[in-house]
Amino acid sequence: MAKKTIANVDVAGKKVLIRVDFNVPLDENGNITDDRRIRMALPTIESVLERGGQVVLMSHLGRPKNEPDAKYSLKPAAVRLGELLPNAKVDFATDTVGADAEAKVAALTDGNVVVLENLRFQAGEKKGDAEFAAKLASFADVYVNDAFGTCHRTDASMVAVPEAMAGKPRVCGFLVEKEIKYLTDAISAPQRPFVAILGGAKVSDKIMVIKNLLGVCDKVLIGGAMAYTFSLAQGGKVGNSLVETDKVELANELLATGGDKLVLPIDTHCGDAFSSDCNKEIVAAGEISDGFEGLDIGPKTAEMYANLVKDAKTVVWNGPMGVCEMPPFDAGTKAVAEAIAASDSISSIGGGDSAAAIQKLGFADKVSHVSTGGGASLAMLEGQKFAAVELLDEA
């Protein structure tokens, strides 16, 4: 799936339209609480600016109702970008394809930036509207996809815009290049042993991922609440644990398919309420007491998983092992994160909670890659092909 990148394009004097993911969290006063997504786009943006190009940035933020909404404005992101690019002038267009955007893009000079207002203020974005896409496409000489978090979507900015720019360079940015490299290469040509760790609440959310990874992994380790659905399928006692009773048959199919590749917890850390100060007990898997619920993998499971990770050469992790935001039920997730950080494996961490855990524990620089796209990384682990990536120029 090798694609040309922005490094392969002569951008001097050209307008470069970059689809970034500036979907950053804002507080009630419109202040950015985490600018990681903006900072991760900097290498691509700076590459264009340093080589004399002109940058037009487009992104969505939040879920506005296809019309302008001040609380979802990209202006705070544009202001923050300006702070991160002290040598460039960063302008903000108060609309997406209207008069202000047209004027600011037309006035753009080499080495400078225009950030367009939120794409989702326009109904044409989610609809993949060709007329809306054509207006965006008219702004530039080069198209760059550097928004991995939305690569699995078919929004106008992801598909219709590059389609409208056929004949012009259409390439990926460095962030998308890295995501593709770590996720597709990990699956297509993994160094072995290849271990996948899947957590989260629902088997149904990860069913296609589990099926796909059982075909390519040496071990698939299960944590999070979905472990209790597997436990129920094996006839275990799950107490008040979160389970999908309608997915028990599906869990049985996966158990039969997976054999000894599919590894389930051997013990469970339980509580009699969803709180840090509840009454707690650690029991063997499938032996959760009435009135208690499983909230994390137990210490024996954490040790077993850590040992499997220690010997792995490729690790993919998506989803927490327990209620990772609530001590002491964050212990399993911490143990997995520490094991991955200490291993010499090629490691890719995807999903918001897993990525947040790695960041919070200070291990981000000790793993190979922390994905910026939870849904997109899951879809790629399922083996899906993305139209937004397929139509980019081949390397």
C-alpha cells in the first residue's frame, strides 16, 4: 500500500490543501485541553512551508449540525497553530468555501498558512457533495491526506476532494504514512511472535478485528468487559459484569476458531459498585460473586499477558484491560503498557484509552507508534481498505 508522500512533491510557490485532524478537545470556554493532534500534523505542514509552499488546512471539529456553531469553531486550533509556527503567518477563514475563505486563500503567500472554518459547518462534507468538494479542490495545486483519524470515512474532504483534483498530486502526509506503515505492515508481514491485545467493552465492536487477527497473529489476548461475554459463553459466573448476552453464540464461535491462539483472563479484579472505594475481591475467571462485577483483569492475568508481550516481536494493542480511568482498576492496563514499553517489539498502540494510557504513563517514546485514530486503526486491523487512501498516488 506504498503511497507517495508530500516529500515527493515540489511545492515551491504552490498552494497545498492538507486535510488534517484538528478535532481537539475544548473546554466550556473554548480552550484547547490537549493539542497533540495539532502538534502531530506539524511535520507535514512544516515540510511544505520550509520548501516555499503555501498551506491551506481543512478539518472537522466535533459534531455540529451541518451549520455554523461557535462552540465548534476551528479558530482556537488556528490560534494554537500560530503559536506553534512562530515563523509563519497563520490566518483563519471565518467560512469554509465562502467569500472569506476565497479571499484569504487568494491572498496567501509562500511560507504562510490559512486554516478554513470547520468542514462540518457545511452539509456537503458528510454527504460527500461534489459541488462542495469542487470548491475546496479549486483552492489548491496539491492535495494531502494527513488525517488518519478520518481515513475510514468517505466525507467530501477525504474522497470527493481528491477525486476532484485528479491529475494533480494527491499524496499522504507523514502522519498518515506512519499509520499505514505500522498498521498494514504489522499485519501483512509481522515479525513473530505477533501478539495482539484487545480490550474494551463489547465483543460486537471488535468481532471483525478478532476474526482477522486470529488469522495472522500467534496470540490474541482479550481484556476489558468483553472478556465477561467470553466467560459467560464458557459457562462461567459473571455476577453484575457488563456482558452482551446476545453475543454468547458469537463468542463460542470465536473460541472454537481461535483455539489456543485466543487467550482469556485467568483471574478478575471485581468490585461491588462502580467506584474506587467499593468492596473488592480478586477471583478466578468465571467465579465472580453475586453482587460483584468484573472491573479489571486480575494480577495473575496481568503477569501472564506481560510475559507473552515480553517475548513478542510485534505487538498491536487496542482497548484497555479494565476501567483504566479509575484506580485501582487501572492496574491491568498499566501492566500491559509497562510490558509493551519494556519489550523490544515493534509496537502499535491504537484506540483512545490505550493511547491515553501510554501517554499518561510516559511511555509514548518507548513504543514504536501511538495511533491518532481509534476507529480508523480498528478498521485497518479488520483488514478494511480505505477509499481515502486507495485513491492517493502510488509510490
